[in-house]
Amino acid sequence: MKKILFWAILVFLGFWMVHADLSDWLFCLIKKDQVTISLKQTTGYYKCNDTIVSLEHLIVATAKDLMKIQTYINKGRDLDYRKTLKEQKKTLLDTLQLSRMTILTNIKTFESNLLQKSVQYFVVKIMPYKIRLQKSLVKIQALSGVATPELNSYALLLRTQVAIIDKFTTVTTQKELVVLIAQYVYLKKEIEWKYE
């Protein structure tokens, strides 16, 4: 079961990395002073990108309304009513812009946390493999006086894989993670092939 979960997460990460913009997969729940981000759509959650687009349309429409109101104010028409309406529209515009920025900030935070947790989980899962590689390297080092070119080539693969695994702890972007996972998988297959 753990192996299935591990590979499912690995496949998810790979699929996520191929689609560089994770925000297409995120859902938002907006309450008065709070935005909640989720990977799962449940009641009240809507696609974050759709929500942002809707807010942007409302921002543009509200800005146009403000320009019309200002035009009427400049002409001196119904000033008290127009000034009150202008203040209401300004407040609405500020609220809409704040909501948009809050969603964008929360998306970035969510993506960053998801990346960190995924990397941590991946590193924990591959640590036993790294230890086996290091033990093999110690054994190969003991044979250094009688090592063949094939054994030296194999040792190079092992050292490279250990270095790749060590780089996982410094990953800061999705693109870096994609590259490292591709290298890790390729080297793992090469090591298994050489070992057989």
C-alpha cells in the first residue's frame, strides 16, 4: 500500500510538473476575510483561476463605472448622489483588488507548501535506497585496487545517483524538481540494468 501511495504521489508530481501552472488544479473557497485553497472541489469551492478571472472582470467593470461617475461629476450633474456613489464604487474596487491579491498570495503559498511537503516525502521515501547505494560504494572502494572499468563505471553511476538524491533537499521550484526526478528515474533504471 505504501509503495502504491509513493508511486501515486510520484505520478502526481510528474503530471503536476508537466502542467507548469498548478493554479489550474486549485479550488478556492472565499469567505469574508479568508481564502482557503484546496486540491479537491467540494461545496463552495470553485476553480481559483475562474474566480480570479471573474474578479478581474468585476474590477474592470467597476473602474469603468468610476470613470462614468467622474464624467457626470465633472459636468456637475446630481453631485451629492454621484459623490456618494463614487465612494461606494471606490470601496468596492479596493475590496475586489484586495480579494484578487489575497487569492494570488494564497495560491503561491499553497504551491510552495505543496512543493516542500512533496520533496520532504520523496526524500524520506528514497533515503533507504540512498543508504544502500552508499554501502555499495564503500564495498566498491574496498576493491579499488582490483577494480575493472565496468566496476568503476558502476561506481560512477552510484555516486551520481547519491549526488542527485542530495540535490532534492535544495529544490525550490517545480522545474528543478522535474529535472531531478527525471535524472533520478533514469539513473535508477541504469543502475538496475547494470546490476542485473
